[in-house]
Amino acid sequence: MIIPPAYRAAHRPPTRAGDNRAKVIYRIDSDDRLVYADGAFHRFADAAGVPDLAERWYGRSIWHCIGDDELRAVFVALVARARSGRTVHVDTRCDSPSLARSVAMEIVPLPDNGVEFRCRLGRARLMTPALPSGSELLRVCAWCYRADRGGWRDIEDVVADEHLLERATVPVVTHGICDGCLAEAAAQLDPAPA
Ligand SMILES: [Zn+2]
């Protein structure tokens, strides 16, 4: 997602070579609305051909600008992990039709349930043709956001181990409930002792 529009916008060469290594920073508030974007964000948006990107998205939910449902579901889970109090590190990519660029992203919790995204842009390389979307599934607990991989694991670990956000296609995300959350829900349903 960094930069949601990068998935859609036609590629334009960066205005300066140095922009390739820029750290792009933007923040959302507790309602996931874009509330801040730094100068590198503006330069990147400019290079991606959408110079008014931040202005267009200020005050609006960032989720609206991720067209891909699966990608959005993974990022929603990662942001929820950050809000639980930890800084989440993920490697992802941001593609145009002809170029793929790696992005090392930190998702950092802020006071009042805000979240800051710090994105270090890697080198761009020519795109390999997109793989057909597979039938691979990623089951995510809708309560704690752990992912089912033969045992429930923190989603950021699964993203890292499987290079999930660096691939051409993201697995289909389904929501379920993990054993721990199921046990907790069941316990709450039990009539309390008098
Ligand atoms: Zn769970």
C-alpha cells in the first residue's frame, strides 16, 4: 500500500535519482484517515504522476485507495498489530505496470491510536509478468489478526517468512477465529458462576 496509487498510476521516472532512497513518511489518525504526509511523500507522488495525491487523500480513509481486497486485508491486520503497541516491520513492494520497487516499511503506533508509516524505497527493477492469481488462502483470525499456517502465527512473521507483500499476487485472505480466541469467546458465553 504505501502508496496506494503506485499500484494504479502509470510510471514516470523519478525527478531525482536521490528520491529512490527517500524515506517516505505519512500518518493516519484513529479512524484511518490520512492526516500527515512528508515532503518525500509529495515528491514520490509527483514522480508517480499524482502530484495532488496527499491533498486528495487528506481527511479520507487510506483503505479506500487500496483497490486489491487481499492486499487491503493484510494491511488492515498489520495496522491493527501496530495499534496493539508494537512497531511492525514489513517488506513490501509498490509497482507500476513496468517497474517494481521494493519498500521496507515500518508501521509505528502513535498516541491516540494514530499510526505512522515509514517507508524506505528500494531500487526499481523491471517487472516480471504478473503471475496468475492462485488459489492460495491466508486465513486470518478476525479477533487477534494471527494467521493460520499450521498453527497460529503473528501475521507480520508470516508476511516476512513468505515474502507475502513482495510477490506479484497476495493470497486470498479469509477470516476465521483462532483456537485461543475461540476458547476465550466460549468462556465468555458460559454462564457466570453465581
Ligand atoms: Zn485469535
